[in-house]
Amino acid sequence: MTSISNAKILILATDGFEQSELQVPLTHLKKLGADVQVATPEGTDIVGWNEKDWGDTVRADLALADASAGDYHALVLPGGQINPDILRTKPEAISLIKAFFDAGKTVAAICHAPWLLIEAGVISGREATSYHSIRTDLVNAGAKWQDKEVVVDNGLITSRSPEDLPAFIDKIVEEIEEGAHERAA
């Protein structure tokens, strides 16, 4: 078991992430004492999407190639349409997601980020939620989709939208503090 104040959390994102879905967990988890780092494909700063236009720039702490599941307690995947659509074409991003999942670590995906779980092949047979427009994608990939603010399936956390961020963050904390999860392939 790990206290959130001793946890090390990785956020994986690229340009076009939903502004609040990265910044709210980043800020809140840091306030709780977690060491939160942002990995981007090239290790360069990224720009969010804030409702109808480009948003704020977020500083990258490391490049995706330098991130290892063994160095963290949890992985957070913010949504937005652009961010996960780009990341799902990056084999190293998909490999990293699989590595977190295979290690039984907490993986949290919100909004459109469950597209990455589909690409990683880890969603079939699992209970999950997402932004309503990708429900069919998840169901077709074998997920048991639910319309709830947060769904947890053995350390895999999913939420629908920015409105669900408080519940999403609470579950991230809870799952990290529970520790590693045994997962069937």
C-alpha cells in the first residue's frame, strides 16, 4: 500500500489534451503530495484544448521513451479528441499503457482517453465508461460500458467528462492507496 503523499504518478499526453482533464488532476494530486510528472512523445511542452480553442501550455517533465511503468504507481490518461487520437498511433505509448496494466498498476482514463485502452488491447471484458460518443467503440472492443461518473474495474479507472473530475481524482487516490492489482490477461 502506498500513501498518495508518497506516490509517483505519470500523466501521458500530447498536444490537444482536454485542458481541465490534465491540469485538474495534476494540480490536485500534487497538492496531496504526490510526485506527478508529465510525459510527452518528444519530451517537449504541449498545448491543451480549452473548449473551443487552444489553451495553456503544460511543461513536459520527460519524453515518452524515458518513461517506465516500473518507476510509477499510476498512469493518468487525459482525454480530449485530439490527444488520444494522436497517442494511439504511437507504438511506444501503447506499449507503456500495456506495461502499467500488466504490472497491476492503477491506470486512469477520462473522456476520449479510453481509445488508448482499446488500442492497447486491455479493455475487453472490463467495466468502463467514457465520453458518450465513443461508447460504441468501447462496446465493440468488448468493454461492459456504463453511464456513470466513474467506473473502477480492478485498478482500471474510467470517467466520462470534465464534470466527473472530482470522482475521477478521488478514485485515483483510492486505487493508488490500495496498491497493485492482480489482473487476468
